Amino acid sequence: MMFDVRHRVDSAAAIEAPQKTRLKAILIAGDALALAAATTIVLLVVNYPESRPWWNPFALVLSATAIGLVCLRSQGLFLARVSAVRIVEFTKSTRALAMQAAAMVAFDRVARLGFRVRFMVAAAVLSWLFFIIERSVFRAWVTVKRSRGHHQRQIILVGADSEVARLVELFSTHVELGISVQGIAGDHAEAMRNGLGLLWLGEATETEALVEQYGVSGVVVSPASLTAFGLKRLIRNLQHSDIHVHLATGVSGIDASRLRHLPMSYEPLFYVEAPTLSRVQLMVKRVFDLVVSSLVLLIASPLFLVVALCIKLQDRGPVFFRQERVGRDGSTFKVLKFRTMRVNAEALLAQLRADNERTGPLFKMESDPRVTKIGKLLRDTSLDELPQLWNVIRGEMSVVGPRPALPSEVKDFGADLRRRELVLPGITGLWQVEARDNPSFEAYRRLDLFYVENWSMTLDLMIVLGTVEQLVGKAVMLVAPRRKSTASSPKVALVPDAPADTHSAPGAVAS
């Protein structure tokens, strides 16, 4: 075997199970706290009858919390494969807390606790808001922990084709998924052709033995790697041993919401819906942009003054930085930011090109010597992007969209990536939420094209929510002490010469 196993079976399994139990316990405790806090606040605000027994408020809080947890569980919101997808969690939590309000009304009619219907509805709405905030904080915390090697699920990939190579790249790029690939099971010659030789463990027919040998808890299968009969038998045998099985679809660049389960003659097929982009949707997006940018500018105006003063006092240079960027339909405009670098930063760029930490035409340095002290703080908190709200009001940008690229970067983009110019660039976007600090240019290309092909207002709202989660995660990383990880770190590593699918997109695999 060409794959060096550094973590033995027993240690990997022993680490993963307690971590999974602990994560779920923290998640449920956070949900319970959100539900209890919401009901308590409503009780404190409303005029609850003093004639009621003293224990009535406590009974209301406990019953609302218990009923809320049951409703959340009924929607599968304690399962990673459900809560891992923001839009699914958003939809199911709305349904669950509507069920909670209805259940509390029925419960009060029996128990006669004296809590009026409008108060129960208010408690449910506040519970939903607290739930979304709590889940965002939880997801940000888990992302930070996973980036440090904790809470990883050990898996084996079955197959050695280009689809498996794409999945290896996906899991290595997005460590926040918590997937640690121990190796692949497939044809050895094909694995070598696809740059997967170092991950090869054995043939696909040996998968069951490899799962037992390496103590993994799940497999992800490329269906083309096995015959229909062999695949069905493998799934049956692995599930009999309580091993999680995921099937790769081979579909890239298509939002899962556009896939409809449409079996034919008892065969599992998917119908792919065409993307739709109506004028009404575009109008709603523009109204959303204007309302959000105007409100944030109004609320953050005192902060603007403080930031401007700090920048001016540091080196007496200009407060704002204007730079030409490429916008919709290839037109250029001046993007506005708080200045975070030395005044002569553009002139020094050529000297630093050799230290670029990104692949492809984009430039990034973790410790860029051109960044000022106040500039580093502004970048860590993303406050430097706030002036771009003026670009949004002027119609040059949107709140959500692909980040506007430099003309020097765009000239190196292929025709496929130039499709990002079909929409307005944004202050935040899918790439910023999912892979902003990742050096892979492939992730940048894949996520931007995914957004262009699958845009919707729901996706925009999820990206805004994800941006908030990312900011919370950054705050956690800034204040949390960095301790040495005792968990096994992800092993995925795609050989540099491995061929990449030029139409890659986020996989539909969730643990």
C-alpha cells in the first residue's frame, strides 16, 4: 500500500464518538437556552396575572422549552445532515417553531396556565430569532474548532475517478465540513492517473474490509466505480454495520434545491429544474440592497467617524481608498474602502508577487507588510468594506454577489469565469462565506460560478447569515487561546498535478 496510515483504528474511533456526542449535547443545550430565554423575556414584558400561582411562570418556561425541543427534533434539526445546510435549517426551524406555538396554545387550554395566544405567538417568533442567532454562533464555533483539527469525521472515498479527485479537493478546501479522508478504495492505475496514488488503500471490492481496518464511520461512493449490483450490496452491508453511506451525484454547479427526486420504474432518478430569474426577483433584490445599505449607513455613521479619525491620526494619509474594479457586463467602476495599507501600497505590490499565497491570478499574503496596524483590525472585522455601501446605493454593486475583481485579474480569467459579470458584484458573497481564507483559486472560481447559475433571494439571505457567522467565527479566533489539537487532522491532499474538473461546484454531501 502507498498510503501511510498515521492514525490507528482504535484511536480514530475513540476520538470521533465522544466528540460527536459532545457536539450534539452542546447543540441541544444551546437550543434549550434560546427557547427558555425567549419565553422568559415575553413573560417579563407582558402583564402576566399576579393572581396566578407563583410556579405558573416556571411551568410556562419549562413547557415551552420542552415542547420546542420536541418540535425541533421532529424536523430533524439535531441531525448534522439537516442542520449543516443553512437554507434547510432556516426552513425547518420556521416550521418547528410554528408547531411550538400551536402546541403551546393546545397545552394551555388543558393546563390553564393563563398565557394568551398572542403572547405564545410572540414567544415563538422570539424563539425563532434566538434559535437562528444561537445556531449561527454554534456553527461559527464548530468551524473554528474544525479548522484546528477537532470534530472530524473519518471517511473513505470509494472510487478513483475524476469525481473522487473532485471530492478530495472539495474536502481539503472546506475543512469546516469536518470530513477527514483517510484514503480511497478503487482501481490503482486510475488512482495514479488522477493524482490520488498517495491516498490509495485498496480496490473498491475491498471497501468493507478497509472500513473495518481503518475504523472510519462513513464512506462516500462514486457510483461509477462499482456495478449496480456491487453498489447495492456494498450499501446494504455497510448500513448493516451502522456505517454512513453517501452517494456522489457527479453533478456540479447546480443548487440542490433544483434537483427533484423523480423515480422511474423504482429507479432513483433526479429531475433538474431550469434556473429562473424574473424581473420581480431583480426588483426585490434592488429594494433589498437599498433598504439594507441605507439602514446600515445610518446606524453605523458614528462608527464611520471613529474609523476615519483613527486612519487619519495614524499616518495623516487619506481615509478612503479608491480602486478600479470590473463590474456587471465588464464595465469598470471605482470601489470605495477604508484605507488599510500604506499610501504607496500599489507601488510595492510588484516586489511582493513572489510571496503570493494564493494560486491563480489573485494575490494574498497573511502577513502583508503594507497593511497598517489599524488596517489589520479593520480587515479582521471587515469594517474596511463598509464604505462600499455607497457603491450599492449608486447601483454599481449589490449587498451580495461575486467580489469585484481587478482588471489585471480579469484578463487572466477564462471565458467560463467571466460569466460572473452577468450579475452585480457584491460586498459579500458565497466565496467570502465559504472559502475566503482558502488559497485555492479553484474554490474561488467554483463558488462564484455556482452563485451566478443558482442565484435567488433565499440564497442571498443565507449568504448574509453566513457572513454574520463568519464575523462571529473571526471574533472567536481572535479571543480564543490556540491549543494543540489531540484530534486527528484532515489528511486529504490532492497531488498538485492532479487534473481538476473545470466545471466543479459544491458537492451535495453532508455528514
